[in-house]
Amino acid sequence: MSVDWVVIGLDNGGTTNNGTILDSSGRFLLDRMAEVPSEVREGPDKAIHALVLSVEQVLGLTGVPITAVRAVGLDTPGPASADGVISSKGATNFGHVGWRGFDIRGALAERLGLPVIYNNDGNAAALYAHNIRFRAESGQRSSVSAIVGTGLGGGIIQTGRVVKGAAGMAGELGHVPIPLDGLVGDGQPMPACNCGQSGDAESVASLTGIQNNLLPYWLTRYEGHPLGEVPIGVAAKQVRRYGEDGDEMALAIFRQQAMALGRLFTMAANFLDPDAYFLGGGVVEAASHFRDWFFAEVRAHTVLREEQARVAEISLVPELDMAGARGSAYAARDWLTGHAHPVKPATLLSPAVIPGSAG
């Protein structure tokens, strides 16, 4: 394939890596998932090797030579610094002791011999949603994204760029405390978050929030419910299916989540006033009738001023399964096109001879 230059986007997850390629005209050369096992539970050495394999896979699928690659965008779950150093305490997906304080961005850049631009996965998905919605106007627009998963991730985009903050912790929407009056039920305990806070958005609007806070309470209100007969971790993952079937208890749980997200967006409206609010996560992949109901509930609890409502929109993150890799590719492209000096083409070493690789 003849191309001017390309950038690669890599979305690193707990079980798989997904990769993509973006060319100099702004066209994605892959229209499907390109996955390999991420090996993150095996530690940094095997995981970096797996990321190199991801690069080789997308090059092989598209026929693009490594000499055309100018930069690689990488996203991972957090917590990590703005430069891609995994928290010294590790993380849910980075439990292996070798990950503590590990510079995943720097390690991949060294292996590839290419610049690697890092974002957390929430920021990458937010950047993709922003670019897809505003396209040529992306650089003049702003947006806020909330991505509901095991936790509550998110991202803030201002004039087309990810807002990272001084310590790289901007956009941690899940850990913003929200008002709980009228949200928690009678006798419902204060929702607690794994981060140590109580009453933040993630303590309600996440799978962890369902498992630790919402489902245990609602099972006391619906004695004899089938979900009370299975382990709480298993039951939490089944709540969405019950919601899709119209189960009363499940809908009560998701109504609380929708209210929390609406309040989060309301707060964002008052200190950011963005052009758009994006919602992503498992609910986007749910049955359409349930997704539409949940989305309507979020909108109903998002309070915008009349002037804001006329110009802003609330919508869903598109193609969520590919949003991370594609957002990472956009980040790499933005870095490259804003870079003062041209980047020399790289020669990718065979993984078998890369020093320290797990062959």
C-alpha cells in the first residue's frame, strides 16, 4: 500500500490489545477490530512484547511498511501519570508487582524506536468521540465524556486537545463528588468508592458501584429476587440483562446511575460549558430499547441553562469498541502535526531480537 505517512493507535486492555492505523489524509485503514492478547497480567516484559505484536499485526493487515510510521498512540486503563507511568500502587489491570511505577510509554517507545504518545483509555475514547462529532471543527470545540465500565472513566477535550492537568489527573470524572439528595433511597448507605471517597460519581455509576453499593441495598428491598441467589460479583454483571428485560429492581439501579451521570454533566455545564456531552460504556452496547431509555434518563437529569441547551448536545460515544485505538491514533496525529521537527522513519526490530523481549 502506498501512503505518505501513518500513525498507529493502540488500545491496551486487561485481556486484549486493539490496534488501528490512521493515514496522513485522516483515513482509518482498518474498519474492524485488530486484537491480540495483551498479556498484562504476566507483567511488563510480556505485555510490551504483546504491544509490539499489535503494531506488527496492523502493519501486516494493511500492508503498510514500518518506515511509513511516524508515531504511535497508546492508551491504557489508569491510574497512571500523564506520561504513562503506572501508579506506584499498581491498578486493577496492572496487578503484577512489576507494573508498580513502570513507564509503559517509555518502554514501548524504546522497543519500537518511535515516539509514543500516551493517554488513559477514557481520554482516548473522549478524543475519538470529539473528532467524529466535530471533524474539521474539532479544534474550535470542547466536550466532556463519561465512560461507564468497571469504573467511571472520562475525558475533557478543549479546542480539540485532551486536558490532562498539572499532574495528569484532569478528567477523572468518576471521582467527582456529586449531590446525593434525592438520589439514594430510604435507608440506603452512603455509596463508597474504591478510591477512598464516599458519594463520588463512580460509587454509583459503574459496575463496581453496582456490585459494592447499589445491588446489595436493592436486594434488601426485593427479597427473593433471583440475583440474590448468586454471588454478588456474578449478579452485578447480570443486572444489565435484567434491565433489558424490564426488571423493576434492575431499572431502579440504572435509574440511580442515570441520575448520577446527569448530575455530573450538570456540574460540568457550570464549570466547563462544553459544546457536547458524550456518554459511553456498556450501556451503549446494550439492547437499543434499554440504551434509549437509559440515555433519556441521563438527559432528563442533566440541567442546562436555556442558553446552553440551545447550543450544546448530549450524545453517545460512537463505535465504543474501537474508540480507544482510534482516539489514540488521533492523539498521535495531533502530536505529529504539531511537532516542530520532522520525525525520522523507524525500522522495527523483530520481536525475537528486541533486547529484553519475551520471545
